[in-house]
Amino acid sequence: MIDINEKSTTISVSELTQRAKSLLEGHFARVDVEGEISDFTAASSGHWYFTLKDSESQVRCAMFRSANAKLRFKPSRGDRVQVRARVSLYTNRGEFQLIAQHIQPAGDGALQQAFEQLKAKLFEEGLFAVERKQPVPNTARRIGVITSGSGAALHDILAVLERRSPMTEVFLFPVPVQGADAPEALVQAVDQANALHQQQLLPLDVLIVGRGGGSAEDLWAFNDEALARAIANSKLPIVSAVGHEVDFSISDFVADQRAATPSAAAELVSLDQSEWSQRLDDAQRILQGLMARRLKQERSVLGHWRARLRHPGTTLRQQRQLLESRKQQLSLLMGNRLRLQRSALTNLNKQVQSRHPRTGIEHQTSLLAQRKRELQQLIQGSMRRFRGSLEQQEQIIRTLGPENTLARGYALVTGPDGQIIRNAEKAPPQTEVRIRLAKGELAAEVIAVDTPKK
């Protein structure tokens, strides 16, 4: 309570808003408020901002991403909802607001609205499309069942298979089928069955995912988005069998096939023993008919060959006559062939004699000796020409070489760097030089330089 007679103390705006915020948050730990949503905004950060109003008032609301990610539906403008929130004050603008922790549609139909929203979302993504569904076998020999280990659904499935197809193997993946933990357990079971199948540790033909009947809340685990995506991504064909004939779940729409009940799912993937017997009887009749027709055909062929078969003596006489005729023809052909071969051999002998290697060797030896003489003559002529050219070059070198010039009394002067000095100006006093004479060299130092007058 504030005493109006108490002397007032001036405070800042920030302090005022902080005090107001503390007062609100301390007095209202949590409130449940019902109203209509307006001005709904979903920010890029994932947070939601909206206004909750009734006929007389309105209040600003915020719902952070960590909280709205848990909702089964996304509200929109005009929805009437119940909001569980804590009361706060946005100090930057001094605005009273609600921090929403949970939102649900007001009145009946909250679950139905969430169901319809998720159904529409997955439909738009194509998860219900017929072309992506896998064929479900109707004679499965190894069936995986994902359901409660103690529920009526498992009992119904086993009873149907025992009656219809007792040779079928059933592998149970026990999971809770209702409650907060059920959706995650169902997803893990679907993933585990696929992993075991792909690793060849547990080859399966089909999966049945489902449970017996119950209320909408009891069946809600099968309307989970994560479960729907796990079923859609399954490499194993999946039959969804949730509740009774009138019950529909999201898993029914996304599965490869829906069964009205778990019992119907077991009948769907198995073939009755009586049908097997009927198939075997039909196959036996077909096989007997084929065998009878084949025997008839073989008897006909055998009769045909019997009619054509002759007495062995007749055949032997005919073969002996044919052999005698072939023998005479062969003798005549061999005689002619021998005569031709002898004539050809005589001609070849004559050719060999005329082309005896000795004749060719003598001719090649004579030709080789001649080529040798010609080569020696060419070599000697080339040597004479080379020597004459060499002597001529030596004479030119002696004539033009520095030795002749030095022999006439001239000298060759080089500087410290070995370069020839042609101009006295290039060798100033105290320069060390070498003087090459016709015989020997002199080391000297320049004392003075006389340059010709211009």
C-alpha cells in the first residue's frame, strides 16, 4: 500500500519499469488466458509475436522458439486459443506482455486441428504420394512388428498368423504406444528395424506398425511428425495398423499401406494355409498336364523314328558298297596326285641346280673384291687432298701468326688483366705489364708514358 502523505522520492523510468516488472512477475507466477489471436508474426529467429484479445481488451504476447517447437500445431490470426503464460513487462517500451509457454485451441477439437495442420503439411511435401509407396508383399515369411509387447494388437497379429501361416516368423520390437515417450520409441524402432535389415543381421519382408483401439489422446503417438518421416524414409515396406476401422492417423497416410486393424494387417501380409494348399493343388494339376503332353509328344517322336529305322544288315551292305566306291575313287585320285607331284619335283630340281649357292657366292666374292679396290682408291685420294689442305692451312697460320711478327723484333704487351695494350694511355705509370718476345716473356712496371703529340 502506498501512503499518499509519505514524502515522494523521484526515480528513473528504468527503475520504475524494473519495479513494475518485478511486481508483475512476483504476483503472477503463471496464468491461463483465453482469447483470439491477432497480429500474429513468426520471426526469422523462430520466436512468435502476437496479440491476444477479447471484446474489451488486448495484451501483447511473445512465445520463444524453445517453447513453440513443442507445439503440435501452429496458430494463426483469428484462432481462439488458451495460452498458458507468465506475466511480464517489456522494459524497453514499458509494455505489459505475456510470455507464452503453451498454446492450445480453445474448446473441443484441439487435437483435430493439430492433426489437420500436420496432415496438410506432409501432403504438400509429397509424403502421401502414391508413387513413392513401396509394394507390400502378401506372402511375407519374416515380419517385423512394432507395437506394445503386452498389448492386444500383438496377440491379434500372432493369432491370425498362427491360423493362416504358421511358418511365418515374427520379430517383435516392443515399444510404448501411448504417452510422452511413445513417439520417440516408435521412431527408434523403425530406424532399428531398417538398420538390422540393411546390415543383413535381420532380413525382413515387411514391418507392421500399430496398436489397438483407444481415444484420440491414446492414439496420438501415431500422429507424430518425426514418426511420419521415419516411416516415409523406411527402406522396408510398412503397414500401418492403428486402432479400429474408423480410426485414422498420420502414419496411415504416410505408410505404404493402411490396415483397418492389427488383425487385418496380419491377413494383408500373409497367405492362408488353405490358399497355399489350393495353389499347390493347382500347380500339381498343371504339372501333371504338362507331363502328360510331354510324354505324348515323346511317344510320337519315338514312333516316327521306329518307322524310319531299317534292318542293320541292309544298312551294313549299303555302307560296304559305299565304302568300296569311295576306296576306288581315292586310289584314282592318289595316282593322279602322285604324278603331278613327281613332275613338280623334277622342275624344282632343275631350278635348284641352276641356282646353286656356289654360283652366287663366287659372283658375290668377285664383286666384293672389286668394291674393296674402289674403296681403297677413294680413301687414298681423300687422304692426299686432306694433307694438302692441312699443309696449306698451316702455312697461312705461320704467316699470319704473332710468332713471325715477334721474330722480327716486335713485342706483345699485356696488362694485369691479360688484355693486349695497344695504346700507351691504357697503361699509366706504376702499371705492371708483361712483355712477350719471340723467345720468352718479361715482367715490367711502367715508369712514364710518352704519348704522341696531336
